[in-house]
Amino acid sequence: MGERIPLDEYVSATQGCHAKGWPESYLQQIGEAARSYLGAVGVRWDANTRDELANIEQPIDPQDAPDAIEQAAQDLAPAVREATGTSAPYRLTVETTKLNVCWAY
């Protein structure tokens, strides 16, 4: 009770990396992969990346959002299962509500 392990040890045990962050080689590898994925959808990695992403990520009508989210989850499930090695049951249902409360958005 009340004992605290060193921060680096805690972060390593709970997050899988040291408190100082990821090694530079790993950051370079992940950065290159991200830039490659962006390039595959026609987005350059430069000062205009955010704008280019906004242009291809077209907004949808809020009424269409539940179906779009459910479809995206269904479409991406095989890749997520492969990446994580899981076969756990998964079901997603998105419901919309209209609440007049301060925490709703």
C-alpha cells in the first residue's frame, strides 16, 4: 500500500515502452509507413497534409453516421483480427439519441 515503483518501470510494464519514448529507429520506421499509406491514397506528407486529408475525408450526414460506422467496423474487422490475432466475438450497434443534457454531444 502506498508503494510506488519508478516511473520508467511503471510505464514500461503498462505501456510497453520506456518513459523516454520510442527509439529513434522505430519512430523513423513508423513514420515511413505512415507516409507510404498516405501516398497510397494520394496524400503528400507536407505542409498541406491536413488540408488534403480533409478534402478526401468528406463529411457525411449525421443521420447516416450509425450505418457508416457499423459498415466501417465490419469492413475493417478482418484486418484488425489478423493484426491482433483474435477471434473473439464482436458486435457493434450504434444508436443515436437526442438528449438535452450538458454531457451529450
